[in-house]
Amino acid sequence: MWNDAMDYAQARDLLLARVAPPDSERVPLADCAGRVLAAKVVAAEDVPPFDRSPYDGYAFRAADTIGIDGAHPVTLEIVGEIPAGHVGRCAVAPGTAVKVLTGSPLPEGADAIVPFEETRFTDKTVTLFRPAAPGSNVIRAGEDVRAGDVLASPGLPIDSGLAATLAGQGIARPEVYRVPRVGVISTGLELIEPGRPLLPGRIYNTVRYALAAALRRDGAEPVFIGCAGDDAEAIAALIDDGLGRCDALALTGGVSVGDCDLTPDAMAGCGVETLFKGVALKPGMACCYGMAGKKPVMALSGNPASAMTNYYAVARPAVKKLCGLADYLPREIELTLAAPFEKRSRTTRLLRGVLEIDGGRAMLRLPGDQGNGVISSMIGCNAMAVVPAGSEPLSAGTILKGFLL
């Protein structure tokens, strides 16, 4: 069935072409960490809005310090003080200075500032020992941001820097994309939820939780729709329910070629347009992807490692795009195998591992077992290496292309 399967990157791009983010909403800035900006932000005013002091010190005329040195200082009369948050009412004239605190406006007539520790001062005078150039130690208006500057574009996640920049423009409720809800559906009579007794012949539903954790980390809200047995009508009922409640669906199980692999039929019965079945990838070959109108439906293997490999390679960029992220494609890096991989790879293979920097090289340390059903070897994995189709066993030190998780 999989001999003519599509290359996983082609499959990924086919899905991406059909995906778009949901609508936007305005959210309090305090709740926006990690949310994705949905509108361009243009500066309405300079930041800072006035010339200001970076230190506690004194503001003066640079011309009053021409030719001075340690042996020939200049003493200036202190004519006022400007705390931060206040506007100075005193001007600096020749031979005078104004005491300023960090963040306070530069007083009229002054064009330089010196910190306290570089002076000798009393309540009435301050003595300077070095000449200053005009503009010394002055933070100019607009030094951070100029009015009219484009500060951020749609698709950018709000981190601490962007949050502070938005606050600096007085934006209390930025426009962000709504967090998409991705319905998670499990299939298989053998599955039992954690917390219940494990019966003979049954297994715990691990892949549901692996998939939900990945979806949440990538910016989506996972919603568990339910678990169906090996019954096309029951699977279809969950698909219909999920499509009514969510922006996308992610199913696990029932996508191979056995008698109980009924998920593609259930998808078709719900009016899902099939985009492709299977990809040329190991692990993660078995899958079925489609669209229900504008909503992607992503059916993955029931084997946890297989399902998650396919998710990272094919589904994850679409999920990120669905979240509104502009940077949704994996960034390609070069990885060096820290140990040999002794299997041949007839089709493209993805190796999961832990990225470490050793001697300036990005080394990929492989877990003990890369099998489809092995869960524990996924712990801590943060990168994948791409082994080209037709590769022979690989020796330690082999350099491969890969991407970060």
C-alpha cells in the first residue's frame, strides 16, 4: 500500500497550503505571553518621549567643562532638582547645574549629564573633573523607538521584549489570533485510560497524552473528544462531534491496512476530503490526512513513536500555521551522530535524539531503541535527524540534516 507513498515534505506542504489561522481577538496584555500577534504594530510615539537621564547625577552645559582636568576642575552652582516622573521648572544657565535622578527629563539649557560618583558635591555645588561632550550620558527622545516605526508584524509570538514594547506604546489589549482548539480522538478496543486497572490484553492510552502535550506546547488547545473502538460508525460520530467543537482534529489509530483500520473510511463518511494516505517515512508511514472544509483532519498511527514522528514531520508545521505563527517551518540544522546507527534505511528515516554541543559541533545522541512502539526513548528528545532513503548503516561522526523539536 505504501510503495508509492508521498515524500513527507511534499505531504507537509500540501497540508500547509490548505491551512489558515482562525479569527483574532483582543486580549489583556497581562494575559498575552505566548499568544500570536494578529495585526501589525506601528509606533504612535517616540520611546522615550523626551530626553532623559540614565543615572542619578547632575545635568549641566558641556561648554562649562572645556579645558578642565583633575588639577583644574570646575565648580557649578546647583539650582534645582528633578525627580523621575516630574517636569523640571528650573533651567540650566552658564555656571549652573541641576540634580537629576534616573529617568528624569533633561532640564532646559543642559546638554550633558555626569553620574554622582564622578563628582564632588555639596548641597549647593557640584565639582566636575573631566570635560564632557554635548550629549554625554543623555538618552535621547526616540532612542528606543521612533514614531512611525513598524515594531512587529502579524505572526510573531509575544515574548517579554514584545510585551514590553507594546506596553511602551500604551497598548493594553493587543490583537492576537484565537488559540485554535484541536480535537484529539483515540481509536482501538485495547485502550484504557490511566488510573483504571490494566486488564489482560489491554494497554494504557499513552499516545493521547503525548499528542496533547505536543499540541499544547505548539500553541494549540487540545480537546479530548473521546475514544472509539474498532467501529467506523463510532469513529465517525466522534469526528462529527469534534468538527462541531474544534478548529482541527488529530486522530490516532486505525490508519494501517488491517481489517480493523477503519479511520479513513470514517473520515470519508463524514465528508472529509482526503489529501493523502501514507507518507514515505519511517517511523510514521501510516497516516491519513484530509480537510473538512477549512478544518484539517490528521489521522496518525496508534503506535506512539510512529504517531509522534509523523506529527513532528508533517502535522506540526500546519498546527503552528493554524496558531497564526509566521515562522512555522522547521529550521534545518546539521547534526553529527555521536554513535553509529546500524540499520539500512530503504525509505527516509527520522532519528530522534538529544542534541548536545561538543567541541563546537551539534552532536545527536540517540536513545537505545528507535522502535515504533517505544515510548521511554522519547523522553528528553529535542531534535530529529533525517536519514536519506537508500542509506546504508551509518557510522559515528556521520553528518546529517535535521531539525529541532
